[in-house]
Amino acid sequence: MAFDPQSTDRLPFHDPEEVDPTLAGATPVTSRDARIRHLQRVPLFSGFDEDELRRVADLSTIVESPEGTIVTQIGEPGDSFFVLIDGTVAVRTPVGPGIQLKPGDFFGEMSLLDGEPRSATIVATTDIRLLIVERSQFWRLLEETPDLIRRILTILSRRVRRLEQTVYAILHGTNPT
């Protein structure tokens, strides 16, 4: 099942009070206050004050998708940045299955930063709730929340280091840690 931001599926963890029936687009779309409550649970945004969280909420959408949804596909153009709010997803790369991402993890930033196609396929292993920032809003979000740049760069650096350790282990026949 491919990712459809217009999906009308409601997931078991959905709180009906969060739906804002006046908004069109991805369904269910949560109200701004509900989005802020979700953002407060995401480590990427920890320490953000209410004003910063409101800016993130104003520039994003929250979408729910069922288990089995393909969120991104290797080689396709990347036009969105995703933060996993609820559920888990599996990362599949050209070298094989990768890690499992959990709530608070993010993905999709590389294509937005470098303009290259997606480097991984991301598949929902459970029902998921995602915060999505479209390409047109991504740079504005980084401009308006400068601490987010530092956090993303730190996490990207850690990912590169883990990849280097894995490659080293493969080349030297050891078990990566």
C-alpha cells in the first residue's frame, strides 16, 4: 500500500476530539492545539517553547496511515520531511534492511537538503501517525526555528558515523556495534 496523504483511514489511536472538520486535505487533520500536543512528545522538538511549537504546527500536517504503507520509495523525488509521532517504520536501503524508527525519529530530510532522490524505502510496520513538512515549508521551518538545524545536523552526523562503522565492520568481517 503506497503512502497517501489524502487517506481517510482512522487508526485505533486516533482521538476524535482532535479532528478539525473545517480543514481539507489529509484526513484526519488535527487542530493546531492537538498538533502542538503531539509535537511536545517528539524529542526533536524538546525544549521548544509554545511559540516555536506553534510555528512548527502551522507549517506542518499530521497524517495517519495503516501498517504496510510505503511512506517513501528509494529513487523517487523527495518532497517531504517526516517526523514519526506514533508507531514504527522499517528503513530499507540498497544494502539491505536497515533500522526500525520509533516515535520521535525523523526521515526524508536528506532529499530536501540535497535535492537528490530518496535514499531509502520507509514502510510502516504498525499503524503510524506522521508530522509532515512539505518542501515549500521546510526551509521556512528551519529559518523560523534555528535550534532545529543544530538538532537535525547532530542526528545526521550520528547516522553517518553509524554507517561508517557498519561499512568498516562489513569490510573487516566483524560484527558492527
